[in-house]
Amino acid sequence: MKRIAIVAVAALAACTTPIAPPPVNPGDIVDDECAGGGVAVGFPLRAGDYTVGQGNGGAFSHTGINQYGFDFTVDVGTDVIAARGGTVVFVIDGFGEGSADVSKAAEANIIVVDHGGGTFDSYFHLEAGSFAVGLGDTVQSGDLLAKSGNSGFTSAPHLHFAVVDAAMQSVPACFAPGDLVPATNDVVAAVASPLEDAASYPRSAWASDLFSSTNIAIDNDVEAFAIDGTVHIEGRVTDGKSIAIAFLAPFGGGDAINIVSAATDADGAFVLDYDASGFPGVRTFGLTSGEPEVRFNVGVLAPVVVK
């Protein structure tokens, strides 16, 4: 399977495929919740006993946006299954052996599944060429996604699993049944998921406050993890500046590319049509206010796939 870049775009459907439903506001669908807060999920591995090499807040790499996550110590080639049903919205495949060098962080093979309620299940360090699903596929809990591997920033073969938002920011989660939140070095007994699959999974939209740290509020529905051609954005600048700026950036960091700006009205409102054509691959998408001299590290950057 070819490697796709991070501004996420849905794959082209055959003309006989029904048109996908429009994005939904995250508030329209309520995820199953853990008793102590967070999102309830099934196990991403088949039934068996597994050691958690690193839990929430693990010192090696579970900090910052990756604070909430679970590293299951498994051999390369172990089945990785869908923890919940949803739509495959992000795929990176093709990277080989990783290492404990942080420069390898952008070289992990990844699958992200949109659950339809504004949360996404992410599976990292997968084995190259083992993917059983592709962009746009619908999966049910327990379906085979890929095989575990050792790609990217990793000290040993394992599966990193986390529930994330549209900016790949990890969020609290627990495993059903039992609201289990395993810690580092715990041994857990994975069982079949008791969660019910939905009849369909509408695509999630960006949350209105996704770019609040860069003083932008989003007022219209923009499909999360997908930019296909021109994306239409209606929003507001919240810090009094008179310009809204959109841009792409390389997944691994570096200067912003294809910078597009739009003036705001007296109330800070703006309308911006961003043409992402000509910049295919795994990228990130940024929105900020101010002057159009921006770099990759300006705050929140939404992952996308650009065709």
C-alpha cells in the first residue's frame, strides 16, 4: 500500500458507491463513556494476556499530546483489530524498522479510525505491507486492521493504541468491560468487545474550538482528517487581529507552505477557501491569526491527507 501524506483526504469512491453522509458535529453523537470519565473502547488485540509496556503518562513517550495511550508489548506480526467500529480516515504505510531515536517519530506506520462522534482510535508502529484496510473503508469492532510492527519512534516491538481528537491530541480512555485503565507493567486479559457497533458511522467534523490556541474559532462543518481539493472555512478571529491565515506544513516539521490569508470584518469573521491541490501527501493543516509569516510550530495543527 502506498504511503499517504498527513493532511487527510478520503479515497475516491467508485461511481457506484453511495455518497458518504456529511460531517457531524461532535456533540451530535455521544460516545460510550468510562465511569471515571473518558471514552470506552474495546481491546485492539485478540483475546489473550498482554503486558502494558507503557501506560498513561509513561516517561518514555507518553507526554504532551501523547499523554493518554497504551503500549501493548507484542511480537511483530500480531493481529491488530478494530477497538470500535468506524471509518478508516488516515493511513500511513511503507516505513521499515524504527528505533529509539525521536527523529523516527514521523516514520511510524499508522491507521486512524473515525468513530463518528468526534473521537478517533489510533494504531501506531504497524508492520509495513500488512494492512488489511484502506482509506474510506468501514470497519466493525474486531475486524483485522493490520499486523503489529516496530516502525517509528520505538524501543521495541509493540502496539501503541490511543483515542485521539482531530488534532491527534490523546484523550482519556478505558477498556470495556470493567472500565479498565491499565498502568505500566500491568498484565491485562483482553476479551471480545461488548460494545455495540452502529449501523453507520457519519464522518466527524472539526470541533469549533480545535484552533482556539491560535485564536481561531470554526463556525462551519469541516470534515476531520480530510482535505480534498478546496476546503471552505467560515470562522472568527478571537484576538482582535484582522487576518486569518491557513497553511499546510510538512508532517515532519519545517516551513509552512501554500499560505493563504483572508481579511476579517469588523466582528472578526472571515471566509476562506483553501485550495490544497498540488500538495499531495501526508501533511498537517494550520490556522492562525496575525501576519502571514508562520511556521510549522504555531500551535494546533490538524492532520490531513491531501490527494
